[in-house]
Amino acid sequence: MMSIYDQVAALCKAAKEASRSLSVTNTAKRNEALLSMRDALLSDMPAILLANERDMCAAAENGVSVPMQDRLRLNEARLRAIADALGALASLGDPLGAGEIFSRPNGLQIRRVRVPLGVVGMIYEARPNVTADAAGLCIKTGNTAVLRGGKEAIHTNRAIVAALRRGIAAVGLDENAICLIGITDRESASALMKMRGLIDVLIPRGGKGLIRSVVENASVPVIETGAGNCHMYIDASADVEMAVRLTMNAKAQRPSVCNAIETLLVHRDAAEAFFSAWRGALDAFHTPIELRVCPRTAMYFPDAVSASEEDWSTEYDDYILAVKVVDDIHEAIRHINTYNTKHSEAIVTRDLENAALFERTVDAACVYVNASTRFTDGEEFGFGAEIGISTQKLHARGPMGPDALTTVKYLICGDGNIRT
């Protein structure tokens, strides 16, 4: 019987072989594949939803939190949205091939063109939409995908990948352009991290522990996507009604996702009016939000839990929010740059100078002024989908759409040129 390492290696070799043919396909063929993948998802909807129900039952039995179950859950509307995202990708321009042309005084003609990365590996947790998004983005950009999802979504992922592989095969492409590692223990993830020479880049997507493990242990190049310890700062000049609306959306609209805020910072001069209005929104909300508060915030919420040092750096993924009153925007920025994961940060203000200062000095991939952090998303940015949100500064940063899955190649033409 093959070892887990050998099984993963076999999948990666198949994906590597498929990448050679996929990388030279034209735009029309890759778009045709995306539309076929979309249609296959829709035709397999009953089987995919049944598989998802198995995963949901197991999640409930295993005590998975309600917000995390929401990340796992599929229904007809969500599955149609996943399929529609593939169609949206097909409608986007082709990132491959485009580039600049320039000449040198020695007569050389140089073209810089965009080409696929090759084989993209993904290690991710319990969000089955990632399976289709990652596969779709890879096909759009001429890359192949080796996917290793979490155990919570294994039945759903198998059903989705079966449909996607059938879709690309239907248009004459190698179905091994999309491979799923069906083994969900740590050994399979560790094996994928070591596939140097077979995997061209590895993208982890999940919690802080998963991302740290991949970054520290992988021997293949990694694009680091960030856990989302995101903040919203309510400035002294903020419109109170807007501040309440944005805070509730950024925290509570879907708390289990990485672009939900985990800490709220409030200027001391705005605290009285904001907390008074916000308390009404909290009381009216359908789910209690647990507050972890600093001593000055406790004056307004005496029954709240006192925040520990750990709370300022925690991604809760739940209906929990750390709250701190600060003296000014400078303290808010210092706090954010100390504890954030460089993902998404927001300020609510009517002060143009403070808005500009926040934009200029906060270190994050996405910085918002008077808008919810929940928009940090490839589809919301018009990329069709995303393969992750990069919080590093090399190669790609922020929501990674098609362009982020390409690299460059230089094509140099001469007429017998030699270097003297």
C-alpha cells in the first residue's frame, strides 16, 4: 500500500503533467472550461448538497461552533453563487500574455509577458466555496490546482471536485488539472508542504495556527494569507449613526470570516454618544455579542468581560468583540499596528486629515475610510473570485484574483547579437 507521502506525490505529479498542456491553452478554451465547470456544479447540485448535509451533521456532533458551521453550510442559493462566480471568471479578461515591449540600443527586442505560476497547492479549512474558487482561478490563469481541504468539509469537497473534474474533461482538458487530496490528517498536509519541484507555490488559507505551520514548515514557496485580526476605529468626528451601522456590519453580518472585525477602538470624545447608540443596536440584534472591554469601556458596559492582553491579538471568528477607548488617532494607529495581522483596517471619521493619516500609516493590505471591512473579498473587488487574501508584501497583497496567480517571462529576440 502506498504511503500518504507517495499518494500526495502521485497527485502532484499528475497535476504537474496536466499543467504542461493547460499552460498553452488559449483564452477561449479556458473560459469554455470554466463555463462547463459551472454547469457541472449546477447539474450535480443534489449530490453536493447531500454530501454537505453529511458534513454538517458531523460538525454538529463534533461540537463545531455555530459561526464555523455557517462557513461550512451550503444551500441552493450559496451553491448557485459559487457556480455564478465561475461564470464571472469566464467573463473577465485574460491576464496571460499581456505585457510591455521595449528595445535596447544594441538591437535586442524584449517582451515581458505574463505566464502561469504552474502547479498551485492549497491547504485550507472548512469553507467549501474555496474549493471551487481556487480551482476556477487556477483554470482561468492556466495553472493546475492540488487542493487539501479540512476534514470538516471532506464529503462536500469530494462532491465539488468530482463535478469540476467532469466539467473540464467535457471540453477536452486533462481532469488532473484539479486534484483533491482526500486524506485529511496532518501527514497529508505535511507531505504537500514538501513537494518541492512538483508544487510551484503553496497557499494556506485558514486560521493563524494553520498559516504559521505552513510558513514555518514548507520547503516550497508560500504566499502567506493572513488570519484576520481586523479593527475599526471610531474617530472623534465620526457620524454616530454611520459608526453604529458599520460596526454591526463589520462584526456581526458574518463573524466567522477573516474580514470581520475583532477589535473596536473608540476615541474618548466619541465614547458617550457612540456607546449610547450602539447599546440599542446590540440589544436589538438577534444574537448576543460578547464584549471584552478595557477599564474605560467598562464604565459604559459594566457587565462585560474584562479584556486580557491576549484578547487584543485574538481572531475570535465568533460573536465576540474586544473594545477599547483610546485618547486619539495616534494611539489607535499604534494599537492597530501592534496587534493587527495586516489584513483589513477601518476608520470612521469626517476629518479628512485623520482619514489621510490613517490611510498613510496603518500597515495593512486593505485600509477603509467610512466603509465596512467586509468588502475585502475578490468578488467584491471585481476579481470574479479570490484564492486568498495575501497579508505579505512580496508578489501579491490583498485579495488575490487572476493577476496574482501569474508571473512574468522575458522573451528576447535578436539578430546574432553578442555581448562585448
